[in-house]
Amino acid sequence: MERIVELGEFLRSCRSRLDPADAGMPRTARRRVPGLRREELAQLAGVSVDYYTRLEQGRSRTASPEILQSLATALRLDDTECAHLFDLANRRPAQLRHTGPAAPEPVSPATRQLLATLDAACCPAFVLGRRTDVVTANPLARALIADFDAMPAHQRNQARFVFLDPAARDLYADWDTVAADTAAMLRMDAGRHPDDPRLGELVAELAARSGPFRKYWAERRVHERSEGTKGYHHPIAGDLTVAYQALALPGGTDQTLFVYTTEPGSSSATALRLLAARSIEPLPDDGARTAGHSEPGAF
């Protein structure tokens, strides 16, 4: 979709989600649409109703950083949503703007050594690149989720697994939250990399094959993971909960390192230790490659 059209759709979506009372607007008995009216948002942002209407309808191709910031403030956007707004308006600082086709994503030797060190410490760890592609994962991450190294390169993708593989619904304790966040991560990536053809192909495939993806994609939410918790129903390790941290790797690679940890002495920590021990045992005769399951996996 053309960037200026997507900008208007994002503004409309954010406007519909904002409670008028939270924006200081009086409650009225009836509203034909949820959220703020266009004239109310224009008033809060200090722009004319005509200008805002043209911007939301994709009929205006100019929006200054000052106007964008005023709109972000009026809409009460968080830092992630604000960055996405500036991406769509092509107003992000040049050093933060990403354009052009995706380049290969090699993993540095230092990152590979870090993954090995974390594996020895019983910490699953993996690297995601553009489009939620799985760039690499340490052995314990592969044991917890799937053997990514054994998959064709185009299948090593978190979003594809979450929305297209039935195993994902069994693996995640809260699949709906994972699915919504994954779609929102892709939406954020689409704003940063509007000229990435592989990203467009992935979104088209997911939209064609997954009803839940179409639903979450249409909400136009954006999300960047930094830290939190995630629950798993693992077929061998059982139920466990991990805390995760997402760390941007240096060098402008668009790669993010995810590290999983567990509470010392917890049943989840015990489950990971047992899984680590199981993962280094010889492979069974049937040639199965994973300690958990052999379906394409993600996080």
C-alpha cells in the first residue's frame, strides 16, 4: 500500500481507539463512530479540520515533523507508535531511516560466541532480523522451539510459524497475545522498510492464508519487544515460563538478540536443565531433529 495512504489509515485507527474523555472532550449521548471525531483531533493538534481530513484521506503528501509531533501528542501515542507515524510520513531522521531491498544478514563471530556462552548457561537465545526472520539460534533455543537449522531458509520466520502452523497454538500458553504482538511487529517493520519486497510477499501470504492475521493486521497496531515473560506448553519439558530481554545488536544490522532466563530454583529452571540434558543425547533412529517437535518454530 502507498505510504501516504497507510499513514492516513494509521491515523484513523489511532483516532478510533482514543477515548474522548481521556483526551479531555465532553462525553455526548451518542457518537456515530468510536473514538475522537476528526474535528476534535484537529482541535487538539492545532491544525485545521480541512488539512487533517486531507491527511487522513491520503490527499496530502506533506506533514512537517512539528505537525506529526502534535498529532502524536494529541493521540497519546507511545514511543513505538510515534516512531511508526514518522516512518510512514518519511520524516524520521536520515540516520534512522531504512530504505531499499533487504540485504543478507550474516551473524558476527562475536554474536555466535555469545549464543554458545548463553547455551552453556542454560539460556535459550536467538537472533531475529527483518520480517521476524530467524537468523540463528543456540541449541537450547532449538530444543525449546524447533530445529531452525534443519528448515529451508524461507521457513525460518516467526510470523509464518505463529499464523500458519497449528503447532504454535499448542506451544504458546497465550497464543492470542503472541499473534497480536507478532502482527504488530510486522506492521512496525513495514513502516521502516516500505521497499522490502520480501516483507510485502510475507504479508500477502499471511493475509491470504490466515484469518487471525487479517484481523490483527487490520488493527494497525505497532509493537517492539524489549522485555517481558512468555509461557510455553512444551511437549517434553512441560509447562514453563521464561523472562526475555530483546537487545539490538550493534552495527546497524537490524538484528535483535533475544535471551530467555528463568527464576533460579523454579520448576521452569529445572525444566530447561532437563531439556538441555535431553538435547545433547544422540538423535533417535527415526531421524527426528528436535528435542521438542519438528514443526517450523518461532518465539
